[in-house]
Amino acid sequence: MYRIEWGRQSDGISSIGNPNLDLPKTVAYELGLDYDVSNMYLLHVAGYYRDITDQTGSVRYTNYDNTVNYSTYENRNYADTRGFEIRLDKRYGTWWTAWAQFNYMITTSGYIGRTAYYEDPNRQRTEGFENPQLNRPVARPSARANLRLQTPADFGPQFAGIYPIGQFSVNFLLSWQSGRVQTWDPLETNELENNLRWQATHMLDIRIAKRFRVAGINFQLFADIQNVLDSELWSTSAYFGDDSDRYLKSLKLEMYGDPQYADDYASDGMLPGDDTPGELRSDDKPYINDPSQESRMYNDIRHVILGITFDF
């Protein structure tokens, strides 16, 4: 609301806040049911809806000769989210506990009004139209499951009042989410929207812990192993320049089977096939043009954290 950003010395102000903005507003509803199954499991089913209004979006103002060219903010964006979730819990148990959850969520977003205003009446008529935009909602279902194996506090042999294999636990957390969607329209037909879906992502984390009590103090030794399977969850931040276009053109996608991609475009490598965005170069697919910044490829490589906690 009050921030001012400066460009280069010759540019002046590049962005200015708007103290007259209304605060964004969120209204959320949820309706659910919890059901006890065999006095052992808890089943939770719920549907939800969240409406967000008066979100802020940038608007640019430009004079005749571009000596004034800055952006500010207006309440012009909106979004709503709806979906349902199912969760099954086993919260108590001597040897194991577990839970599993499935979430199906759809988000719709868009904006109203102009994105730019020009002092030049010709540009004002031909650019930055008042073109309300609504992004077509696409669902990305997700699921998570947790299994905790544990031993009772007095399990196994005892040495000096300590049970070495008692209060020992191994926790498995598995997560999955369907791939993100992307609009890819290399021929600029303006007829495509959300036509590519990337590979689904999955990850397995494990936590190994041992609790014990000494002199009235509770200790816990633990090891967190994140991304145990070393899943290759690569980030598009590895793109540089035209990497994104080069990568998608190098894939053999089903959409390239359309006749309009033949002849001239085949020379650019846009050949039909069954590749999925997210795949990288391999011995079987040496033609894929990987992003150039390898050091920024992966967000969540496998790593181990060792630690100790205590409380009294």
C-alpha cells in the first residue's frame, strides 16, 4: 500500500503503492462428517468452499514518450477454491498408528478491468483492453498416508533401567500429487488452454526415533530422512532464457501429431510421441533438451537430519 520502488536513475519510479486499496476478503465454509468405525478408526469426510475477493493486481500507466512508466495496484483479482477431502485415522495403538488422506481441490481465478492505461489514445484503443479473464479451473488431486510403527516403553531386555528397543519408532510419510497443468501454444493459435499436464510428483519421508528417560528428563534421538527414494522433483527455476520453449519443443508430445505441426515445424524437433512434461534426457530419450542450469534443477534432494530433543 505504501511501498515505492525505483528503477534506474534515468527511469525514475517503477512502482508505487496505493494507500486506497481495500483489504482482500476471504469467506470460507466447510461441511463435514466424522464417523467412528468399529470403535477404532475415525472417518472424516468434508466439503469446503473458499471465496476470495478484492485481491490486488498490478496496473501500468504510461505517458506519450515513456518518460513516465510505472505500475501500481488495484483491487482487481479474485479467486475461489472448492473441493472435498476424505481422511481415515487410527490414532491409538500399542504397535502401530496410521492415517491416510485424499484431497480433491479446484481453484478458479481471474481479474477484471484494464491491465494498462496509455496517454497515447492510439495505444489506449489497441492495447491493454478491458478484458476480464477467467482461468479455467483444473483439479490437482493429492493424497498423503502415514504409518507409524512403535514398540512399548517396557519392550525387550532392560539395562540400568533403560529398555534399548523400547519406545523405538519408525514413521513413514508418503505424499503424492497429480502433475501441474500448463498452456503450451507454440503456434500462437490462442485456441489452447491448460493443454499439458506434467508428471505427478511423489515423495517418501522416514523418521526414526528412540525415546528414553534419564534422571527425570525425557530424551529423543531421531533421524529424519527426507525424500528417501531421491525422487527427481526438478524445478522450472533451472530454465534460462528460452530453455522452456526449447525443452517443450524437444519432447515428443501427442499434440505434435496434428497436421499443423508437420513440415516446417518438424525441423524444430516437434515430433509426435507419448512423452510427458517432466521427463529428462536419458539413454532411451537422448533427444530431450534439459534445462541449462543444472545447479538449480532439484528442490528436494534426499538428505538426512540427525538430532536430539529433551524435555522435563
